[in-house]
Amino acid sequence: MIDQFVQVINDFARYIIPLLLVGIPFYGLVVKKIKVYELFVEGAKDGFTIAIRIIPYLVAILVAIGMFRASGALDLVLAGLSPLLSLIGFPTENLPLALMRPLSGSGSLGLLTDLVNTHGPDSLYAKIGATMFGSTETTFYVLAVYFGSVGILRSRHAIVAGLIADTVGILSAVYICRFLLS
């Protein structure tokens, strides 16, 4: 049953990107009668100016993440949470990734790579980590960079919503992978 589902998803995934790359411009040209290329170039110019505007916020969040890791605070948090999470079946090997993911995409990618190299790509830990990586967001990075670049100062509700979504994604990754893969 699961193998058939995976096969159908793989067959669908093989064609979805080429379909979107051809279908969206075709829809714009034929159905909406808009100049797709000109609008694309205009959007690319806007994207470049936004990228220039967010650089200070990007530097600030990267420095803060580096300080968090270098200070040993991450290790203290890991040591404090490990016993509690092992009671609910959360693998302690995935805890660093779960804590780093809301902070840094590159940091969490490094931790995921370490999981894969340490336990192997077919291990449950690596599969949980990959699912966790794909089902969560770099919440603090997004808030610092994007909210900061457009001048949004009050983001407390966005932080709570983002962290709740990350928690659901992390816990779902653990339990769904355990259910489907073990």
C-alpha cells in the first residue's frame, strides 16, 4: 500500500516542475494576455533592491546565531531538554536539529548533514531529521530579515504562530516517521 503511494507520488513529482515552468508562463501569455518576460524582469529588479535592504538584518541574525552556538547556550539547552523528550519518544539525536531549525537554515542543514554522516542516510534519525528540516521554517530568521526589512516592529503574534507551527512540524516528523518507517 505504502509502496504504491510512494510510486504515485514519485511519478507525479517527476512532471510537476516542468509542467509549472511551462504552464504558468503559458497561462499568463495566452489566458491573461500579459507580457510575462517584462513582468519577470521588473520583479527581478524589485527582488534585488529588497535583497540590498535586508543585508543588515541578515548580518545581525547570523551574528546572534553564532554567539548562541559559540557561548555554549545550545549545549546547555540540549542537556536540559534531553531527559524530558526521551520520555515522550523524541530521539535525542534529533534534538539539536529541532532547536536549531527555527534559528538558522544553514546551521540546521549542517546538523542534518552531521546526522546523515553519523547514522547513515537510511537511518531513522536521518529520515526524521530530513522530514523535520522540510516541515519546519527558520522562524526567527524570517521574522528578523523580512519583518525588519519592511519595518514591522511588533511581531509577537507572528513569533508565537511560527513557533507553534515549528513545534507541530517537529513532533509530526518524529511520530509520522516512526509510524511509517519503523
